[in-house]
Amino acid sequence: MSDQDQAGVYLGQSTKAETLLFRRTNRHGVVAGATGTGKTVTLQIMAQGFADAGVPVFAADVKGDLSGICQIGTPNEKLLARAQQIGLELVPEAAPTIFWDLFGRKGHPIRTTMSEVGPLLLALMLELNDVQEAVLSVTFRVADDEGLLLLDIEDLRAVLAYVSEHADEIGRRYGNVAPATVAAIQRALLQVEDQGGAGFFGEPALQLSDLMRTTPEGKGIVSVLDATTLINSPRLYSTFLLWLMSELFEQLPEVGDPDKPKLVFFFDEAHLLFRDTPKALMEKVEQVVRLIRSKGVGIYFVTQNPADIPDTVLAQLGNRIQHALRAYTPSEQRGLRAASDSFRPNPDFDTATAIQELGVGEALVSTLDEKGAPTVVQKTLIRPPASRLGPVTDAERAAVMAASPVRGVYDTPANRQSAHELLQQRAEAAIAQADARDAQQDRLDRAEQDRTPPAPRSRSTPSGGSRARTPAAPRRSNRQSTAEAFGKSVARSVGSQIGRALVRGILGSLTRR
């Protein structure tokens, strides 16, 4: 198997060895099949095969089973029999692993800033309508033009509050902003916070280099995102993975078609990305998938049915592994036809029938050959994994995290000066300036009173009364309210800094320079 391992990832055996060629893995792929048919095991085999070849891997672990990749496998009789059947010498081995978790419970926390996520992806996460998304874009534009870093939810709330309080001024420059719409965005932020999403926004922000690590021995490190809790917030889950894909596209240099990929990215439960996604955003997702392969990144969507993926994206997925599907309902039958039609047919069997007859650990496989053309689909016995099947224990996870190369780098949140603090300082400075002007005016008024001679005493009138004194007009105060002083200060600052907008990428995320 050594020659095959050098050429690519050995997937299993049909009438020949089925190998995913490293030179073609940046042409993306799909792993599909019903629940319980072996998709996660196939993902584990592929991830470890890439890691053994020195290719870093990022994979979401939705069920918790993928975590076993960090432990040496203990194959049972069934796995040993499968290895013998396909002529594989099964050597139990673990893959070097880093655990990540957006909530910081079962892995190192992953954070990014509001500014880096940008309004387009944030609107997807918050499930905003078109009007709300437009107001959110205005809010980000004000922050960008003003040089205000939106690091966390508190920062965005501060800028949203300013936009709402000064809707007229901002509306004249950027477009109409309704305070009621801002309030709706604030409520959506509160829901994300209630779901635990607040921890995702902040610093220290994730560095992509930490997802592209190799060991001193030259093996790629498998970054496993624990998504067992995150999957309960599907919008947060899909938006995070979409943001990460966007960051890879924006930051990595062009490399063309390398001998092996720079990173392989597994997007589990891929249907969540494409469900209810606005058309404009979907077009950009398609563009990223199409162009990111020249950055040396292979993206593999893992889902139950290829029909979950739009045709424009599915057409770009050259490597295909299809586990069993069942087709009882009309929609399932349509999905079955879509799955079978996506393969280059094999004259020896009917693809649609074969998909329904596959057993656990069997799959239909079609990969790209040396010329980049899809091979004829083959019934394949998937090889057993070298690492453990099933999840790790809490103690094993803790031991892996204790030895992690990023231990301590992301574990403690940081809170540097950002929009919330800057706006607060500006408000305080504006108030202090207004107070100084009021004090100066008071001194001038007192000096004027001292120079004015006293009014003559009133004379008695013929009736014995006294002439009424005309009451002095109340002095007009020059004092501004806190909101007025703050608003004028920020409005002047915004007006003087238009054109200093930060650079944003294809999906609206901030481009790091």
C-alpha cells in the first residue's frame, strides 16, 4: 500500500484500489449517505490519510465520534476481517489533533471580531430581512469610516445605539435609518447572545496559521471542531464555517494546483449552509468554492444527500463518495435520482439500484484521475480506520489539550480599546467641553452683571402703590445635553474621515492587511 499512500489517500477496494489523488484533492468533493451508513468513518479515514501525508485538516465533529482520531485504534474482529478482505495491513495509529470549540468547553475557544465577520455574514447569522441588513451595513460603514473597531457584541451595540440616536444626521449621509429597525437588530443580537454566540466575538482572534500546523515529524495536524453543542444553533454553526472558508480564501496566496493541498476543509451537515440562504450570498459562496481551489484548499461537503447542495456548487465537487440512501417518499426518490445521475455510469450495474443496496461501510466511489476526469463509479469496500472508532473520554481529551501547541494562546479573552470604549470617551470629552463652555459663559455673565449699575428704586404711584419692576428675562443656557454634545462630536469626526473605509473581502469580512 505504500505506493498508493504516496500518491493519495487509500479509500478502499473495488475491482481495484480506490485512491483519492493528492494532486486532485483541491478539486473538492462530497461524502453523502443516510444516517448510520458510515459517513463519519469515511471522513475519519480521509482526514487521517491527509494528515499522514503532511496535509493539515479542519473538520467539524457534529456527533462527537470524530474525536477518536487522536487515539490509537483497537480494531475488532470485524475491522480486521475487512482489512484482510481488501488486502490491507492495518497498523493502528493516532493522528496528531488539536481540539477547538466556539464555547471553549471541549476545545480551545475560537474567536473572531465583529469587524472581521462583516455585515453580510452577520446578517445571515441574525436572520435579518433586507431592510435590517441594509441598516446593519450602514452601521458597519459608519464604524469603518470612523476607524472604530467592532470587536465584540458590546461594540456593535454601542455603534447601533449611536446610529439610532442620530438617525437623521446619519440618514442624510448614508441613507435612511429607522430606529425601529435598529431595535430589531438589537433584539436579534440578544438571541445570539442567549445561544452562547457572544463568546465567538472578541479577541484574541483565531490565526489561520494555527489551523495549518504540522508536527516536527512532518505530519499534518487534524483540527477537530467540537460541534456537538454548536449544531443546536444551526445559523451560528453554518455562518462560522462560511466565515472560516471566506478567511482562507482572502488570506491564502495563489498556488495553482499543488502536488498536495495546503489544507483540507470538511464541512459536515452541509445542508445547513444552503438552507434559506439569500440568493446574493449564495452566488458569493459559489464563487468562493470555485476560486479557493487555486489557493490549495480542498473543500469536502458531508451531507445526507447530494441534492442538499445546489447544482452550481455540486458541479465543482469532482471527488464523490456515496454511501447508502433509502428512497421511500417522492422527495427521497428525487434525491436518489440526483445522486445516481451525478456519477459517471458503470455498465456493470445500475447506479440508482446500487445506492439503495449498499451495506454499512460500503460506498460508490468516483474520484478524479491524473487528467482531472472523473473515474467510472465503483462499488467499494471502505477501509477500516487506523485510529479509534468512537469518541474520546474526558480524560483523554484533557490530555490532548494539555499537550496542544496552542495551549494558552486563546484560552484567556482580551479586551483592548474598541468602539464601545472610544465612543464612551468621546461622549465624556464632549460633555467636558460643554461644561467648560457653560462655566466660561457663567463667568462672562457675572462679569457683565458687576459692570451694570443697580436699577433705580421704584417710585410711589399716586395711588400709594409702587411701580412694578419688570422681571428680568431668564438667561438662555448654552449647555448641550449629553446626547447633543456626543452627537455633534461624532458627526464632525465622521464627516472628516469619509474615505478612510477599511477593506472588505468577497463575503464582506474584513481583509487583514
